[in-house]
Amino acid sequence: MEGDISGWSAGSNTGLFQSSRFYEGSKSLGMTATASGSVTATTRTSVVVTEGTTYQGYVYVANIVAASGRTASVRIDYSADPWGSVPVGSATGAAVTLANSTSWNTPPPQVTSVAPAGAKWATLTITVTGLTAGAQVAADRMTLGEPYRNPLSLLPYTASSVETDTAGWTAEANTIVSRTQPTAREGWYSLVLTAGAAGQMGASSVAVPVTPGVAYMGQASVQSASGPIRLDLRWYDASGVLLSTTSGQSWALSSSAWTLCNTVGTAPLGAATARLVLVPTATAAGQTWTSDIMGILDLTTVYSADDLIPITAGDFEAGIDPGWSVTGGTMALSSAYAYYNTYSLSATADGGDLSISLTTPVAVPVVAGQSYQLRAPLRIPTGALPWTTQLDWLDGTGTALRTRWQTWTPGTGGGWYTGPQGDIAPEGAVAVRVTVTYTGLAAGTVVYIDRVQLVPGGLTVAATPAGAGGVALTVNGLTSVGPTWRWSLVRIDSVGNSAPVRGWAGDLKDQTITGDVAVVTDYEAPLGVPVQWRLTVTDPAGTTWQSYTSDPVTLDAPMTDVWLKDPGLPARSVRLTVGTPMPTWSRAARQGVHSVRGRPLPVVISDVRSGTTGTLTVITETDDDVRALWWVLETGNTLLLQWPPGWGEDDMYVSVGDVQAAPIVDYAEVHDRAWQLPLTQVDRPIGGITGSADRTWQTVKDSGPTWLDALAGATSWLDVYSGVDGA
């Protein structure tokens, strides 16, 4: 009303004016009775509403001159059109008696209503009764809209707020249900439970529909000087028969502040509805508990159904799960900080090393070979204090099948850090232990952890043997970091030497992230020794990075054979049996010997010694062996010669000179040949891989009867080519 009163239309027996009285601002809507009776005012413009949605209207009203016997109420009128010519329903709130004074009536008259079917528009009407001719009242802060409620809550607003009445609650044994004002967490009223005698009490909400297997959280803000309270979730089948009850922890309460109390449970098989139950325990008759903003929250959109850590353990809204333990400090439930919602686990260091651990059964079966990402948000003190996250995958006896750890160094400003560690689930894991460790903390240092999850994804690289002496590498979780980050993949041999892995366009160094998964086969890994692969992602500035190292893989190394591979055309690679004699390696000297007049000894001018040369003898037995050998030789490309590890020979890149093939015996029907391959050692060639030794168009064809099957999940031909689509 600060500008004018044009937004309101006067009803019968009513004159409107701009009053200098106000609840807020400096003006209000004044209403004058033309004759004795009631005055009304209606919003001139309709507001858009949605059928099935709850709306609340309220208005503060005051006498301009004190008088008794007056009541005020508000009404919502719903219509299918903005002009109100097609009414579809209305709702009127309870009348409130105005005080015999000029003060603003608190709580104000209000109405809460669900928009009926067909409702698209609504207006708000104010009615004040009991006026004499010429009497005036004022109205201010008129409101029509959706009331505050948690969007995840399934309880109707009338039950969660009790602003209208307590009809949404049923008193159980030893309990009297009422409402109170002005103590309220939201709105003007709250629910009161009064003990009839000492002992357990209870009040249950209306039932709401639930889905089996889905997690829900019962919630209420409570005040009391009488003692603690517990929240339960009761699960019922479609016939209303109680199936089971999820009981929460006991919450200590305050008489002067609201405590948010929660319990989390998963709807059991067969559940159709659930009720929230407030369960205090009285020590004497007359004790009271005041509650507001009650709800049953559907956690479907909040928590991943694939999370291996149960909600009750990974989050702290319902208290600290018994699976948590702290070494080198003490733990407590804290509301000082929270990564999500209200509560977190705080760990206060004794001084020295501090470890926070969770061991808990998994919520869903572990998929062996699946990449998972640990998210363990930590709020740390100001200062760059490094910490370590660790995953221990446990079998049924509690023995660790795999242990992975990652060290993190934060910035100096404090705050929350998620530390997204990736790992691959091993065969046989039935539980997981999550550990966060700080080293050398000062006594009294407090660390907070909240909303710990272990979900599919995460930065990992898996290595498995493939055809043609290669190792198939599957990189996961590239999109778990920033889109402008870069990734690299290197091979680490048994003595710690590293070399880049050859990709489709060249070495996989500083690659642009174009998807979450990348697949490549490494054909240059040595034979017969354990080899690992390290994936590293780096931010654009090169100051922040994450990495993951695969489990070791040892490729088969037959004792009599070598591999002769084409690094760029791996399909041409061939395994060959070595014949006698073994190569006699030579490294030529590069020097000039110059005799100098007048001195007995020459002057020798030398350069670096040449690379290795020698002749390799290999044996072929069949025509297929011959064709395979010619296929790798005929391109003239640089080749990779790989030896079994016990031969004392180093793998080398070679250029093959003029080749000779001689019969083993002078008998035409015996096809065995002894080949002489003159070799010259050269540098590793540049370039990427073309083709695959074990993935062909036949592989793609076998992936399904139609192109739709072959292209499923692929965003490019490279995805089909490399198998990222899963074909």
C-alpha cells in the first residue's frame, strides 16, 4: 500500500482508503463501513496457481479506533480464468477475534488450502465483521502464495506446520496433542505434546505414500526443558498393517533453542505408506515438548541409489553411525558446520596423528571391476594441512583385499574439500573401510567430515591383457575434474622407469578431456614383468593434479619366442620362435685414426658409438607363419622387438634390413624356414595407433543385429573404433 490502493477492490458496504497506520512500511489499506455490518476487500488482479499445490493467505488487521466484538478472516477464491468468471472452489480460514485495541492482530487470520482441480487463478479476500457505520479498520502485509515447506517433504503443510489445526496428528498413549502460540519455528503455531503421566509418549502424523527400497528422513524441530525425544518412521502395507519401525537416536533438547531432530530409514519390501512418530519419554505428568516443521523427506534426489555407503552411515543428519571411530582424538555430532543440511561429524585432535574411519556393510552388491569414487568432504582449519584418504576393500572376514590411498594438499584458506579418490572394486569385497588421516595436528584442532559417499565413477585406469601382446587400458572418471583439465597416461615398468602410452593420435600426454571414458591398448609394455599404468589429470595452471595407478599386469612371455610388433599398426604384430645362432650384437665405433708426422701415436677423433646391429634368426613352420612375418615386414616401418625377461636382452626398436629365408631341410614338403633378419637399433617412432590387433569390423558387427546396437552409447566413430561404446 506504499504507493496506492489500486490493487484492491472494495466489497459491499465498504469504502477503501490509504491509511497512515502500518504494520510495516508507512501505509496500509483502510476499510470504512458504509453501514453497520461487515467490510470486505478483494485483490483486483488474480494470481496464477497450480492445481494440487498448497497455498496460504494471511493478512494483519488492526482497529483504527479500539472496539470489541469484531472478527477478521481471509478467503481464497479459485477460478479457471483470470477474471473469476469460472469459479472452481474457495477456502475460508477460521475467523480471528480482534483485540479491543489498536494493535495489529498477531497471529493474523490465515487460510491454508490445496488448489482444487481446474484451478489456474486465485484471489484473496479480507473480511472484517462487527463494524458500526463509519467505523474503520486497517489491513497490511497481505500475502497469498506457497507457504514455506521443505520441497522434499511428503507431509502436507497443514500437518507439518499446524498453522490451521492439529488434525494431521494423532495422540498416542499418555499424550495430549495441542498447539501453541507464539512459540513457533515457522509461521505462528507449533505442535505441543503434553504428558499425562510419567512414561513413553507419542504422536503420529498422517500417512504418506512411500516406495519400497527408497530412503526417507523423518524430521522435526523441537524445544523442551523436559527431556530428550526420539523420532520413528513406521512403515505400513497397502492395507494399513504395520510392517516395521525405524527408530532414531535420542536427541538432547534445549528449552530456549530449536533442535533439528532426524531419523533416516529405507522403506521395506511391501511398504505403501509411512508415518512420522514423535516419541518423548516423560518423567512426570504435565511435561511438554514443542515441535514445528515436521516432515517425511524423500531422499531420492539427494542420495545416489548406487552409493555403497548407507545413508545412515555416510551422512550425519540422523546422528553418528556406530561404524565410525576416531583414533588420536574424540568425535561428536556437530552443527557448527555442515557440508549438507545441518550436522557433521567433528573430530578434535589429542595432539599428533588423527584418523577418522568408517567400516560398514555395503548397501548394494559391489560390482567387481567397477570404478567407484570416494567423496569425503572435509572442513579443515585455516592453513595448508595435508591429509590422506584411504579405501580398504574387505572380504567377509574383514581382511583387506585391496588398499588404496591418496594424499591431498589444500589451499591455505580453510573451507570444505571433497578429495574425490577413485578406486576399482576387487572380486570378493563385501564391505569397505574409509579412513581419513591427518599427521601432526596440534591438540584441540577440530576437523569436520560430512556426507561421505562411495558411488560409481571416479578417476581410475584398469589394465587387462589383450591380444598381440598388448594390454587393454580403460580410463574412467575424466569428467570428475574440471572440463579444462588435461590428462596423461604413462607406463611404469618393474624398476620404476616411466614412458608415455601411445594413443590414437600420438602419445597420451596433456590430452583434452572429451568424455568420461577413454580406451586404448598399449602394445609396447614389456613381457614377463609386472607393469603398471599411471593416469594423471592436471588443472590448466599445472598447480593442481590427481592421479591413479593401476594394478600391475604381467604379460605372458613364452620362453622360446619373441614379439616383433609394429607400434603404429598393431594388427600386423607377430610372435616368432627364435632360432640359432643367437644374434651377435655389434656397436660400431665412429672414429678417425690420424697419423701425425713426428710422433709415434696417432690422433683419434671420436663421436658417440653407433646403435646396436645384429642378425636375428627366427623359425616359421607353416604358410600362415610366413604370411604373418611378411605382413609385419612389408611396410618397412620401425618395429619393436620384445624378448622374454630371462634372456638378458633389452627390448628395442629396430629397422629390418634385407631378409633371407632358408629351408631347414632340403625337402620341398617341409615348410620350415630359418629367417635371417638384419636389425639396426633406432629411436622409438612417433605417431599414434591405427587399428587394433583384436578389435575389427567383425567385432562391431557382432555387437548387435543393427547399426542402432553398434552405435549405442557412442558419440563419435572413434568411440565405435576403440570400443568406448561397450560394443
